[in-house]
Amino acid sequence: MAMTQLQSFDEVSNPAQGKARIAALRRKLAEAGLDGFVVPRSDEHQNEYCPPSEERLSWLTGFAGSAGVAVVLMSEAAIFVDGRYTVQVREQVDTAVITPRHLMDDPPEKWLEAVLRPTQKLGFDPRLHTVAEVERLKGACERAGAGLIALAKNPIDAIWTDRPSPPLAPVVLHDEALAGESPASKLVRIQDRLGELKADAVFTNDAHAVAWAFNIRGGDVAHTPLPLSYVLIPRDGEPTLFVDGRKLSNAVRHDLSSFAALIEPAQIDAALAAAVKDKTVRLDPNVVVEHFARVIQTAGGVIQRGPDPIALLRAVKNEAERAGARAAHIRDGAAVARFLAWFAEAAPKGGETEISAAEALEGFRAETGVLKDLSFPSISAAGPNAAIPHYRVTTQSNRRIEPGFFLIDSGAQYVDGTTDITRTISVGEPSALMKDRYTRVLKGMIAISLARFPKGAAGSQLDSFARQALWEVGTDFDHGTGHGVGSYLSVHEGPQRISRLGTTPLEAGMILSNEPGYYRAGEFGIRTENLVLVEPVEIDGAERPMFGFETLTLAPIDLTPIEPALLGAREIAWLDAYHARVRETLSPLVDGRTRAWLEQATRPLNRDGRKQA
């Protein structure tokens, strides 16, 4: 396989640098009369993937995960991460200088309330924290008798002497045939919703919302085709798109100018202030950063808090987007099947590694000829590394694939759809415990696949379906069961999700992941993931509208680690039908060797507890 091009395996973290950089930050804070500073892992757009120029948390501490926040005080420092990163953070930061803490169990606000002293001043960058985050920080400071100070300039930028330049990738138009709707039509729907909300305008710094509303894509961040931008959409009249003009070709500028005013981001504060005086402006406090809320309020605008109406419109895929998702998953499934067939032959020979496997899968996807990017860096994890849910393989951590479990979580970006799939593969004969846990994870995935739920139900009401079989033996997994997925946009999209935090009602057309797991630290990890599409279902005698899921992902699920006695007849029927569909759909699209492997990999699982030969 050719060397990878869309992901890097370089070690991006250096814990040894944390001590000197945190010391330099403390000197800057002392000069400014501050007692501490909050460092989020975010940019002005609250992106999951930030441009290199915005990776302040990683530069300062060494932590390279996609979510987290550090608080640096003059005598101590802490970094807060969620359950995905509890192992990773201890490997990437100097724990003698900065103490890892759990973001959910011991949040920054709780810690600050305990450690801040009266009259102390805690600084923050209002361009990097959402309105809701600032409210939580402010409350913690007030309870401690301390002050929260908004800074005009980020002190990290003053010590980050080799900070990269901001990105300037070209903006491209997303084909309306793939988008399924024109920007003009989308704007009418957004404005109609603003009328229902009795708001004069909506503002957001969420670049995903802008990309969807205006049918544009870009390349300013890794793995998500975003043009970094902002938008103000009035209930009546022309929207204003804030985007760097250097990213616009004459043709793109002409197209966008036909339905929006184009203004440089450097002028956003003045333009926003002029537009919102005496206006009621809708903003999502969990998305919009504090800086812009202050601009609106200072200019005499009235903020209406609530979910961004664009997000929900974007989450419900239209027929063109659904068709694109299906096509993308068939194409991607053929590439994954080729990889799995290659792996089945190559892995037992003992010469493969986590990196070689990730490169091989990327190579098969690239051979489709239409791969735009990976939707995230592949989680290619052998043995104990698979017990780290968001493990990132590097040249230093690269592990040889040996007997045991190998987990590969990966995805692709195609212009017609975004994919995300996880398969856990047995190399050699698994132990009884491995079989038990693998089968219980599979039971959870099938339970979500078979779920039927009334219109109005949210993901929080389904989350336990995926956990029940694990709960029965006293275990669980420390992440949500599923996240929303975009249409050639972010692989992690809200507001829909399947988790205890998923309060948004699921609607027909939403795409979500279905990915329960099990992680035994230091030994092995298991996750099985398909993407699913919410769809209406007909149930005889139903007394209310009901929904279910169409499974989009098409790739074999390893039969070797299954303990058939743990599966019920309905679960086996689902697995057999799924594999029959995989075989029928993918066989015409793969080479003869893969086709032969596919026949065996998708064979029925007999109800008498034996896998059919």
C-alpha cells in the first residue's frame, strides 16, 4: 500500500515542553496583574478540528485530544478531559506540572470554586468561550469571591513565537444536486423560522451552519470541509456573510453576492453592531462565543437565547442528501470490505502494525478515485491500545498486530456523504471473556438497530438500549452511544445524538452513529459501529407515528468472536439479514479475492449456536 497522505502519524505531543511554556504564561499573567488563565481547546468557531494556528491548548500542555480545557493558576494548574481521554492525557502532559481531572465528574467550575481565593482575578479570551461557558466560569468566580476578566488579547499568542498563520483555503460551491436545495430556499426556511421565534435575526460563528446555509465548502480545517466564516441572517432582507475575501474566486464571489452581502471578518464587530441596534437577535449560548454576544448587547441589540434554528434544519437530511449518504456508504463499504479481506490474509502472518493497517485502509479508499479526505484520523488500535477509545497511533506508539483484538475506527469524506465505521477484528482465537464482551457490545448495537420509538422521542431515551447487555454483567462504556453525522460536513454533528445528554427529538432524515463499546484497560477494547438514518416505520395497530432506523453502513461484522448462545433469535435474524444485504450489495463492486472472502465473512449464524460452515 502507498504511504498515507491524509493523516499523519507524527508525534504531535511533547510533555517536556509544558513546564517551560506554562512558566512563560505565568510570567505574562503576572505582568497583567492576573492570578490565572483559562485555556480551552477551541477556536472562534467552536470547531472540533481547529486550524494549527488555534491549537493553543496542545501547544501549551502537549494534550492533543479534540476536547478539553486547562486552567493555569500561579501555583497550580489542571487540565480537564472527558472519559475518552483519561488515559491519553496522562501520556501527553507533564503531570508534575499540570494535574489531569475528569471534565464531567470534576468540572473546571467546581475546581475553581474550591481553589480560587477572594479578590483573585482569572483571565479568559472571550473569543474562545461560549456564552454558556462564561456564565459557568463567572458563577464559580463569584462564589469564590474572585473576578473573571475578559482579555482583549490572548496571552498565549504573545509567547507562541512560531505560531502558524491562519488558513486561507479556497471556498468552493457545493453542487445543488448534492445539497438538494438552493441557498435561497434554505434562507427562506431560516427566515420563516425566525418569524416563528419572533426574532429579528440570527447570528452564529458556527462555520458548519454557514457552509450548509450557503452551499459552500472549504479546506480551512482538517477532515471537515469548512470555510471559516460567520453569518448574520435577518428575518427580512439580505444576510451578511463574514468571510475572508482572499478565499473567494471571482466566480464564487459572484455567486455568493447574488444573495448575501460579503464583509471581511476584520470588520465584523462594526458591521454587526450597526445591524443589530434595537433588534432581537437569536443566538445559541452553547455555540456563540462571548465576544460576539457582548458586541450585540453593547450595540443595543437584545439577545434571544435558544438553539440555533440552522442546526436543526441542517440535521434533517433531504432526499438528495439521503441518497448521497447511501451511495457514499456503498462505495465506502466496498473499500472497507477490500481492507478486511486484505487484513484477514495479512494479519496472521505477523508483519503488520497499526500504522500499516491504517495506511492500507486509506489506500483502498483512495482507490475509489473520489475520496476527498478522511472524516477523522483513523483509530487503528491493537491489543491494549484499543482500550483507549480515542487512541491516536504515532510512530512512537505504533504496535505490531498480534493475536488478540484489533480495532479500526475510521471514516471518509466524499462529496455526496460522510462515513464513520468501526470494526473489531479477532486475530487468532479470542478468550471466553473477549467473546462474552464482544457479543454483548454487538447485542447493544443490534438493539439500537432494531429500535422502534414514537415521534418526539430523544436519543436519551434510546441510550440504555445499547448498554443493557453490558449492565447485566456489571460493566458499561464511558461515552455516548451515538453522535449526529453531517452531509459532506462534520462527522460529529449536533444537535441529534444517542446519549444521556441527547434531548433533541429524533426526526426522519437525521443520521446518527450507533457505536457501543467495551474497554478493559491494559488488555483490549471493543467497539462496533454503523451509521443509521432515522425513518418512519409502519406498525400494525400503532396509535402514534413511529420511527426506526435504516442502517447505512455496509461491511461485515467479524463472526469469530461471537458467542452465539448469548444472542436471541431476533438478534441472529438481524445479523443474518444484514450480512446478506452486505454480500448482495458489495459483491459486484469488489475483486474476486475479496468476493470469495466476503462470501465466507457474511455466512449465516445458525440458531443452534454454531456458525454455519
